[in-house]
Amino acid sequence: MKDLLKTLVEIPAPSGYEGQVRKQIREWVEPLVDEVRLDPLGNLVAVRKQTGAPRIMLVAHMDEIGLMVTHVDQQGFARFVALGGVMPIHCVGGRVRFLNGVQGVIGMEKNPPSSEIPSLEKMFIDVGASSAEDCPIRIGDVAVFDQSFVDFGKRVVSKAMDDRVGVAVLIEALRRLEKSAFEMYFVFSVQEEVGVRGATVAAFGVEPDLGLAIDVTATGDTPKGHRMEVCLGKGPAIKIRDAGMLADPRLIQWMVQTAEKARIPYQREILEFGGTDARAIQLSRGGVPAGVISIPCRYVHAPSEMVDMEDVENAVKLLINLLRSAPRLDHAH
Amino acid sequence: MGRNTEILNQPTIMPEQMRVLEKLCNALAVSGNETEARRLVMDQIKPYVEEMRTDALGNLLAFQKKESRKTLRVMIAAHLDEVGFMLTSEEDREEGIYRFELVGGIDPRWLAGKPVQVGAEHAKGVIGCKAIHLTTAEERRNPFTVDGLRVDMGGGGKAKVGDWGTFATPFQKIGGSIRAKALDDRIGVATAIELLKYEYPDLDLLVAFTVQEEVGLRGAKVAAHALNPDLAIVLDCTPAYDLPLQIEDSFYPPENEKYNTRLGHGPAIYLSDRATISDPRLVAHFVQTAEKLGIPYQFRQAGGGGTDAGAIHLQRAGIPSISISVPGRYLHTPASLVRIADWENTLRLVYHSLQRLSADVLQTER
């Protein structure tokens, strides 16, 4: 599973430009399902049919945060804006890679006072060009952080763990799962990082009876970090709420009971910020019960995001167990 | 059809087109009350459409043909509404002094001392402020706030609470440019009207003249849901901040790297704004069309802002969308300014792109 994850995180696919990673995912999932289709915004939808069974939408987003060039000056330096939640503090001195393979380093205008974090407007990408003419980058080109996969054994680090780790969990579940209580729609969504846009239209298209997102969540286990219960290595987190949604209590109960019955470690998650594709599912059409399996992740949106492989493995197990028996949705919240 | 015929028959900005834009810009149609602009559009397009209807929110939906067997259904959207204000309370009936609130994004610093017009009859007034004779140095350092300003109608009886109002700048051609209020987005509306006059071989044209864009893309949302097109092209007017720079304290050669768009550089093709990432297939189609026909174009710098595409592309199961704008200086102020050549090139780029557009464009993977 580490190999699967390594391949996924190293493919560049910023929001709106997910083609390369989608191609790889499609290759893997096509033999495992009855039908694969692309929707008008580029979401990849893989279906395992089961007539008469409740329809579940399982979503992990393919896109990662990135940068888009807005201007190349006479000396060949490229100005840029963020695609998604890129934090300026993670940029200075960092390296980026464009979809066409060109690499660059991020520099900034003269040093600001030490108490100040410079804004992205004060930064630029240097690709080693000496003029606009010999710069291989044009306005509109997109890039991602250039950081490779590092294997610490139990824990691994890379850019784009958010949310390729969710993609890996879905693919692994598809590989292992034989029988399911659902008609399953595995959705690999686009444009999550710019406002859950892909999942919004995918949920309308799939029209599920219930939905689960698989995404990363922050942790509270680093020195003087956020006050938050979730820790790396203590199991997948069952989301109760974040800034974007209140998870359906019936689904929370279903997930908790399933984890306990199968003796899978889990954590209860309250995230005070952020949101996932599950919000888009929940608000689709006339409303859809929705929940989230979260993978605890340190340094979310930094160029080096860390996850624990045991959490990842347990997330796969939890998902497989969940898919074997449907929750009761006929009772009130 | 060879290139020459194509060029000969292409749309052009003639005095007739200028007159239509003039009427549109001078109309008073602030978000929430777009009737005046909508009526002007209906008069203009009547000979060229088989069906048109106004929906529940006031969007005007126009169809070239009632029934068609063509494959690709293309939505064109341009918003009827403009930014302005609404009178919220009558402070002095005799004097005709009103408090007001802004409708849409206007910088309050642009308000003081500006001639305005209010209501269906375009009753004239002014947003007053203290004359310099009476102000202290400290007062002059403080910015104006909407709370501290009033609309003065010059006497009672000509306006009432709830009336919409806007700047009273008349349309004016100045050299190769147009100076007017509400070019955002009457210039897009005028472009859409022109597009309806031509036939396109491989598509059905569905035009939405939308309401309430300036208060949150509200009209386009329901229009796109109702039309359910295969793809959408939004025509808007985007800010240009391309003026010469002040020289900064640096050895590095000064260069304006944050202009959004530049006048005279042709239609602005959107790549990404706060609300939408343009469909790369549509971007490629417009760029190829422009390059093949030698029509100038520019990319609008990615960043903030948003157009009706932000609402449209998220409707139903997703609608591939792109925005094309005429660049304009000083938008959302009493007097915005565009180049006539940029308008004509925008009209031509969209026209030729539609001529060459077929269902094939969506066959490749995004």
C-alpha cells in the first residue's frame, strides 16, 4: 500500500488540472468495477452495480493545492497566486514543479520585518531564466510543491497526502472488497481545495442515498499545536463536525459501532476549521446523510504532510467493514 | 468557407451597435430591478429569436430556435444589473434628503459629490458632502462612509424609500474609447445581442441576460439550472489596472505585474478567479481561434473576483464554463472606460469561436 501511496502523491495535480493523476487512478480502478465515467467537470466516477441496494457515494479528492502564474516579468521571474489554501509561510525557499516538468524556487522581495509573514504577492518563482523570452513558463501555467515521498517506516511524509491518502484508501478497499450491501459509487473528485466544487456536481449526478468522504484531518499532537483530540497513530478519525458540516448522527453511530465490533481503533474528531467533500454531498438536491472517515495528518497543506500507515490500514479496514452492512436510516436523528 | 469570406461577414462595431450600447449604459437597472435594461434587450433581440421568456427572478432567456436537433447546447450569459444604491429612509421630505445603502460593490470613496439618478423616471440628484470651505484639515483626512452621506434630490416628491439609484454619467465616446457608467456589464449584454444575429452550424445558442450578478451571481444560478446547457460562455467586463507605475525604491527595473488586464490588448480570457477555474478545453478553443484568425487576446490574471460562471459551472451535474471579458478601467465607479477595439475583438473572438465550436470540444478529457 505504501507503493500505491507513493505513486499517487508524486503525480502533480493541482485543482482544476487533475488529468495526470486521474489517468493513473483510472488505470487501476477500471478492472475492478462495472463502469467508469467522467463527468462534465472531470470527476472520475467508478461504479460497482447492485440493483436494489442503497446507493452510497464514496469520495476522495484527486486535487492538491498549487500555484498559478499571473505574470512573467522582463527578467524572467514569475509572479503567482494560490490555487487552494497555500500558506505563504510554507513558500519562501521552497521548490515547485510545473505540469510540464519545469522546476523553480520561490524567492521573495526584500526581507520583511521578522514579525511579519510576507504575502504571496511579495514572492516570485525563479526557474533559472534571465528574460521573459527564455522563460519556459507562461501566464496561466500551474505548479505544485516539489517534495518527494519519504518513508520513515511506520510513518510517511510527502506533499499531496491531502488527499491522495484518501484516494489510496478507496482504491485499496476496492481491491479487497468482495461483497457489499450497497451499490457503490467511488468518486475521485476534482477542485476540492478551491471549495468542494467537484463533489458538488458529482453528488448531483450520482444522487446517492448516503455518502462518505475519505479525507485528511489535522492533529493536536505536535508541540504547542492546536488543541485537538486527534493524534497520529491512534486510528482513523470519525468526523463529528468541522466548519463545513455536522456529520449525520446515524452515520456516526454506524461508524462507531462498526469499528468497535471489528476491533478497529478509531478516534472521534471535532475539527474547528476546514471542510470536506462530505459537505457538498450533504447539501445536494433534497439533502443526503453524509459522514467522513478522516486520516490523521500532521502539517496539512505544508509541502511535507505526515500520515501513519497503521491509521491508513485501519481506515481501509473500517471502510470495508462499513460497506458490508448498511446503516438504518429510517429512524429520526 | 475560406478565411476571406469569414472575415468579410464577421460582426463589426458600427454606429448602430454603439447606439444600442449607449441606450443600455444609460438605462437604470440596479441589481434587483433590471426591468429597464431587460426591456431594451427584448426590443433589440425580438427579430432574431423564436422564443424568449422572463423567469421568476427576472432573467431574460432567449432562444434562437424553438426546437432543434443540433447536438451542442451552448449557454451565453451576460448580466443586466449594475451596481448602485437604494434609498432606505427619508430624512427630510421637504428637502428631499435620503439615507441610502449600497447595492453591489462600490468603494464609498467614489460617492461624495457625484450626480445620481433615482427611480423609473431617472429623477436627478446628488450625493452631497461638505464644501471644502467648511471642512477642517482633520475632516479632510477622514474617509467618507455611506452612513455619513445623503442623497439630495433637490426638493421633495421625486423619489421614495425603496427606489434604486445609480450614477448619472451619460454615455460618451471619447477618441477610441467609451466612457460610461455600467459598462460592467452592459457591454457584455450588447455583445450577446450581436451574437444572436448570426447562425452557428453545430450548436444551439441559449442566451441568458441575467439578474443580480453584482449581489452574488444569483440570477445565473437559476438560469443555468433551467437551461441545463452542455457548456457555458460568460461575457463580462473585467477591471484593468494598467496605468503607469510609480517608481519604487529599488534597483530592479519597475514593472506593473498586477494589472489584472490591459486596455488595447484584446479580449481577456479567464483562467481562474475566486469562483471558477475555466475549463481548459474551452480556453484552448478560444486561444486557437484567436491565433488562427489573428485576433488579439490576453489572459486575465488569476486571482480574486468572479463572474456568473461561478454559479453556472456548479449547477446540476456540472457545466464546463469559461468567461471572456472586455477589459475596462475604473469599473464600479461613476465613469468606466473601455476601448472600442477591445469590444470589437471580443465580439469577433466569441463569434468565431462559436462558429468553430461543436460537440467535439467536450470529447477530449478535461
